[in-house]
Amino acid sequence: MGRLGRWGLGLVAVVSVGGAIASITKLIHDQTRIHIVQLATGGPTGEYYAFGQAIAQVVEANEPKIRVEVVESPGSTQNMNDIHSHNVDLALVQNDTPVQPNVRAIAQLYPEMFHLIAAKDANINTLTDLRGKRVALMPEGSGSYNLFWPLSQHYGLTQNDFQFRPMAVTDAHVALQAGSVDALFRIIGLGNSSVTELLATNQFKLVPIDQIGALQLTQPYLKSTVIPKGSYDGGAPIPSQDLPVVAVSALLIANVDVNPDVVKAITRILYEHRNELIRVNPRTANIQSPDVSQNLGFPLHEGARAYYTQDNPSFLVTYAESIGLLMSVGILLCSSLWQGRQWLISNQKDRADRYNLQILDLIEKIEQAKDFDELQILRQQLLEILRKVVVDLDIDRISPESFQSFTFPWEVANTAIRHQEIILNGRVNQISKP
């Protein structure tokens, strides 16, 4: 094999080994990497923020390789935009929020009910009665703010029919208690503690919201539900009877590019560690079943789908990717070792061939030797070649097989020396005769 061929084999071996090392390194990195994902929620006093904190805490407890960072936000609209812009990885939104193309669903969490809370002396018994009143709304960009307008329009109200004041949740409650507004509107999960405290004063009441069938004609994501009797106080009770209201659903969403394994792990925790979530935040008890979460009206994230469709997969199925990678690495290593051995064998043979060529050259010189001094020099050269070959054999620079092939020309050369000695002796004897 020529020098170019040997270099080619060596290069292939180096590349193969390098590829194998890179694959192993990637596998180790993937197994030890900490995935940090940002979860957009809501204001620091809101339900979304508390819900997000519960998810982060339980995920970290059960998946140490995943860390969820809870991010405050104005609400659903901003959350959806931040997902679309890759500013965050996950978000909580209402299901009425317009969906961006690169957003995927993970799970439907819990129903969020429309709460219209009014002062008892404000004479507000239906949503139509808001005409001429002062109404506290949630901050602009929030789901509550955005949904109030199609709701009020359905009841024949325009922005000019009442005074509306967007403000933070806490400020809205304070304003209602202080009499600065006559009512407040927010969309929240049932049993909210701040609403419970507000209604406990007996100065305020919940106003029913009906006509769900008509509302669904233009807002199909709305659902008919009730606030059950006694939900906010069983003794009074508050409300005094089942109260018809409208509801939307809180969703957990993700950008399409979020690692599917990370999303699958978070989805699994939502359903398989429900008790832990409930201990942190009772609201999580309302997380909808996987069957419901699979039909949200827009595509599921690949990781969530993988969880929902799994059916006790075998070890081989679960770790197919890792096993395939290890098999590829093994094949690369075996190929590299084989190529390395072939290169070594070729190199050993080439080295032995060079020694054989040296001996052939010596044989030619031996046959042309004119005197014993020249012959002695050639004998020393032959012995030196033998010494080098023995050393190379000892350090594996030539193989035992190559050494065996070397011994034949060496013996021929040694015999040639003895034969040339006989010839030279004959010449000397002829010259010495009278």
C-alpha cells in the first residue's frame, strides 16, 4: 500500500474516533444538562403567578434536570406574544386568546369563571345594569380586560355607557371597598381567596351572567357553568343559590421549539404528581384530564402528545434514541479499531519490505565484493539490519509474520557472504601458487 493510501486510512481512523468521541460527549452532555425554561404567568398577586409557582416547585422536586423560572406579566395577550417572540418558553393563557402560528398546547388546566362583583346598594342585578355605573376592570392586555368588551357588547353596552377603570387586582378590590367604583369584573378560578374576603363583608354580591347560548354564537370558546351555592361561604351561604355564569379555560402553552423531552416531563408531572401540586396550590386539583387536554382546538406540542399517547412503552421504546446513539458509537468505534489495525498491519508490512529491499541490495554488493575487508563491512551491515528488525519486532513495528518473511532473504544474504568468501579464498590460493 502506498504512502497516500496509508495516510488516507489514518485520516479515516482519526475522523471515526473523533466522531465517536463527539457522540459520547453529546450523550453525556444531554444526560447532565440542566434545562431552564421560563414560564410567563400574570401579576405577582394573581392566580396565574401562584399556579406557575406551584408548577415550578413540583417540577424541580421531581425533575432536577429541569428548572422553571416564573415570570410576571400583564396577562394572557402579552403571554401569547412573548411565546411567539421566543421571549419565554411556556405560558398560562385563557383559551380565548388569539393563537400565534408557532404556539402549541400542553394542557387544559382549570375553568376560569366570569365574576361580576357589585356593591349591594348599586342596584346592579344584571350586566345591563352597568349603564351609568363605575366599573373596575383588570389591566389592559389581560384576558379579563379583553373578554369584558365582547360580553358587554352582547348586552347592548358601549364604552360610552359607563365609566371603566383598568387597574391592578389589588387596586380594584380596594376601589370597590372604598366606594370609588360600583362593580368590578375579573375572570378567575372558583374559590379565589381575595374574592372570598370581599364577599365576606356582606356589602357586595355576585351578579349572574347568562345567555351563554347566544354568546357562543360569536365567542365559541365560552362555556356555560355555575358558581355553586355556598362556594364562598357555606354558612351564609354565598351565593345563596347556584349562580349561572360564563367560563373560559386556563391553558398551559409552549413555543413549538421547546425541547419535547422537557415538555413531556412537565406534562407527566401535571398528571402523575397531582397530589404534590394540590398541597402547594389547591387550584391544581381542577386540572383537566388528558382526554380533555388532547382536544384544545389548536395543535399539541410534540412533547405533550408523546405523553398523552404513550401506553406503557417498553424500555427499548423509551430509550430507543439513546440505544441507537450508543449502537452508532459502537459501530464507529469498531470501524475505527478495524481501520486502525489495518493501518498498523500495512505499516508493519511496509517496514518489513524496506528491510527486505536493503538485504537484496546487500546481496548484490556481496556478489561484487573484491576483497575480505569489503566483505566484512557488508557482513556488519547485514548484522545491523538483523538487530534493527529484532528491535522493531519487540516494539510491534513489524509483525511476527513479517519477521518470518524477513528471515528467508537474510539467510540468503548470509549464505551469499559465505559463498563469496569461498570464491575470494580460491583467488588468493591461485595467486600464491608458483
